[in-house]
Amino acid sequence: MVVRDGGTVRGKLILMAVSTTFVALLAASVAMLLFDLRAFQRYWTDDLMTQADIMARVTAPALTFNDEETARQNLAVLRVRPQILAAAIYTSDGTRFATYAVSPNQTIPARPAPSGYRIEGGEVAVFRNIVENGEMVGTVYLRSRYGVVDRLFSYGTILGAVMLGALVIAGLVASRLQAAITRPLAAVTNVARQVMQRRDFTLRVPGNDSGEIGVLVAAFNDMLAEIGRRSHALQEANATLEHEMQVRERAEEALRLADRRKDEFLATLAHELRNPLAPIRTGLDILRLRSGDAQATQRATDIMERQLRQMVRLVDDLLDVSRINTGKFTIKSGRVELKAVVNDALEVVRPYIELHGHELTIDLPDRPVFLNGDATRLAQILSNLLNNAAKYTNRGGRVGLSASVDDRTLTVTVSDTGIGIAPDMLDSVFEMFVQVDSTLERSNAGLGVGLSLARKLVELHGGTIEARSAGIGHGSQFVVRLPIVVEPELPAKPTPMSFISSETYRILLADDNVDFVNSIGALLTAMGHSVVITHNGVDALAAAKRFCPDYAFLDIGLPQMSGYDLARGIRDLSCCTMTVMVAVTGWGQEKDRQLAFEAGFDHHMVKPVRFEQIEEILGNRSIIKKLRT
């Protein structure tokens, strides 16, 4: 720091405080002085004008009676006001009537000026008309000293003394307060010097001051911390550079491993595509051996169609593996039942399991369990896991599939007594192209995408999957957890008496899919029911007024009027208060079900609808209806 006080921060702060105080006081003093001078002038002229007015009143009778002696006596009273230097009384024609002067050398104007006042040098002169009974009888003249210089000197002396005292006080206060600023700055300077000398970035400026100084200290400490971190990072980077060759070797090894996995994937691709062909081949055998059995033919055709669709989807997945890794994979959600999903999966893997002579055990909940998802993709998850279990289990082993429901979560476990999984492989088995054991025969080597695809599909359904194993030779388990669709308990709806006395009903069908609704209508008519078919909402509402149906199966996406509005309209009809309304729609999410029930529907069916579902609703004598929330 500089020795001269004016060059230090302390001296500059004191100088700034004193200078600021001086400027403020000077401005205030000038303003007060100007105000006082104006007030002084107003006071002095008002006083002199008042004195002239008094003198005019007392001398008016003397002027009226031409009494010069009395007028001079009245003027002589002014000697009690030594500041009045001269005075005079003028007649109405401007002639001096009487005069008064403190000293003989005082000059008095020969004639009066207009009424008013004027300031000349250090004197004030006042002329005042003398009015008696509304008539001007003369003029009063007064001249007085105007002590503005004396007033200015005395007032300036007082202001100067006050300003000097204020500056002294400001200097003392500033010298005390400057320590709050200079002390932290000195500490920052000292720490900065030590850091430069010792290269120790752990040093910090002590104190917890507030305000800008505190922000400066905190910023300086943060800067030291950041420099320390960067210095440490630089040291770590130097250490990392020393191992650059090892990192490159590991990267090359990882590339070779990925290339080997890809080669194994391509080598086993043809084998994995054979899995869906097994049930197709079985269906062809059924068609050949039992061509005259219509039921067996239809069942075989259905199986082959499902497996063909499964095979097409599998090929699509294999040709678009990158889509799985980038998260662009999509599913078609709908309300599906667990047992149906399991049956579809077993149709794919049962021939493969039987081919290996495995024992297959299935343990599912007794009550129906519904999921919100893609039935084909859910079946693909289970078929991939079951196929994986059968593939890595020696002939004659056991493969199990069990499911349980806990609260709103379905837990599906696929277990086997196969080769097991090493602990360090439990997390990596779900990666693309990873195979548990590459020493197996090529026919059982695995594709390396099944588990990765299964994990992605489970995650898209809002679930999780994990692998468990006690180690090599102790089998493995794959646990899938998925959210379920909770079916609310439905209160009983009063059953019309006509339902009890007869098994044929009046049924209203409303759907813009002509082929679908006509085929359903034909089946219902064949069963003896009275059926009315419409293709838009307006016609359906008119038919309901005339027909008073016992059941109404309504599409949601109807022309001219939505199914929700149609349901509300039917519910408002007096003849349809007991009508059981069923929503038949392609929208199967939980929010769609809730919208249907709020509109007045009693049931919600997702297309494609099987005729057995309609028969189940018609055959239920204790009709149940969902309460409106």
C-alpha cells in the first residue's frame, strides 16, 4: 500500500466521504441563503409598507386641515426607528407638506413617485397614497436602510461554522467506517500474495461480511476453489494420459468383442426364425390329415395365421434393431387378459419345449388378470423368455412359468434348471448380441437379441425385468413385473321382469362398420332376439325411442352423434331407464373406459369383439352396472 494517505484506499474513502458531505452542505447552504434573502427582502418591504400605511392614516387629518405642525410631529415619531433615514408628506398636487430626516444631508424627492417600493443600493424607498373618504389627499414617502449585506455576512458566517463542524464530524465518522471496507480488501490482498508465493489454493479469506464486500470475498474464495479444482483436474488428466495405451487396448478389445457377437448373431439368425415355423408346420399336418374336419381345419388355420403374424413381426424387429436401441419402438395398447397372452406364447414355444423333452409347469392366478398393452408384444416377451429357458436347459429339464398379483402389479417368473448365469453376467445378458455361453452348439447358441428385445418391450409396457441365478449350473429366473388394470367392483343393476320371463331380448346395434354390425345382427336374430341395426347416432336415438331396447351395443365413433352423446340421450328416455348399454370401440385405455361409464354405459368392450363376449353379457341374468363417478 502507498505511504501517502491520499493514495491509500483508506484516504480515498475518507476524502470521498468528506467531499460528498461538503458538496451536499454547500448546496443546502446556498439554497437556504437564497431562501433567507428572499424572506428578508419580503419582511423588510412589508414592514416599511406597513409603517407608511400607519403614517398615512395619522397624517390624513393634518392634510385635510392644512396643519403642517401636526404633520411634522407625526413624522418626528419615526426617530424611534433609526433605520428609517428620511420621510416626507406630499399634498395631492405633489407639493412637499412636511419632511423628516435623520441627518441634514439626506435628500428627499421634490415630487412623489407612484405608490409602491423600490430598492436602490443599500436603501429601500416606499411611496404610499393617503386616501380620506375615498379621495386621495396626499402621499407618504419613507426611505430606510436595507441591511442585506450585513444579513448575508451574518448568515454566511453561521452556515460556514455549521459546514466546518459537519465536515469534521464526517471525517471522523468516515475514518471509523472505512475499516469495514479496507480490512477485507487488505485480507484479500494478503491471501492473494500468499497464494502466488506458496501455490497453495486451499487458502481462504476469513470473515462472513455481508453486502458487496461479502460478495467480493466469497467470489475470491470461490475463484481460489475453482482454480484448485482445475489444478487437481489437470493433474488427474496428466495421470490419465499416462494410461492412454491401456485405454486404447481395452477399446480395441471391446470392438473385437462386439464384432464377434455380431458374427454370432448373423450365424444363428436362421435358426431363430425356425421357431414360429414349428406350429405352422403342425397346422399344415392337421390340414393334410384332417381335411374333412371343419373345426380342426379352422383351428389349424387360426394357429398358422397367428404364427405367421408373429414371424413377420420377428423379422421386422430383427431388420430394425437400431430402432430398439434409440427408443423409437412403439406398441399398440389395448385391454388384454393374462391367460390369452400365455396361451399365445405357449403356441409358439410348446413345440420347441417338447422337442427338447422338458417338463413345462404353468401356475397362473384363478381369477382373470387384465393388462393394458399390446397382446402380441406381451406374448413375444413370454415366448422369448420361455424359448431362452428351453434353449439353455439340458434335455429332460424343467421350465416353469408362474404369475402372481400383488396390489396392482403382476409378477411373472420364467424359471429353468439350465446352465445358469454367472453373477457378473446378470446385468449384461440384456444387452444386444450378448450370449450366456458361446461354447454351446451353434444350434443352441442363441440369437443374442431375445432378452434385449424382451427388456425393451417390458419397459414400453411400464414394467421391469431382472435376471436371477445362483451361478453356473444352478438354473436361472427371469422376473417380469407389469402394472395391471384394476377392475372395480360393480353394484348390481335391477333386472327387468321381462329378462326373467324370457330369454329373447330387444337389441339395438349401432355401428358404422356395416359388415361387422350386419354379421352380429344376423347371429343375434338367429338366436331368436329382436334386432334393430343402425349406422349413425341420430338414427340410433330415434330407433331407441320406438324400439325401447333391452340391450344397446353402441360404437363410440358414430357419424352425426358420438356414442357418448347417444348413450346420454338413450339414458334420458323414459322407456330406456332399464336398458343395458355396452360400448363397443377400438379405444381401450383406462381413460376411455372411464369416459364410457361416465356417459352411462354399463359395459366397455374393445374391438375386435368375439361373439362369445356378447353371449356372455346376454346370458348374465344378474346384470351389473357400474356406478357413475
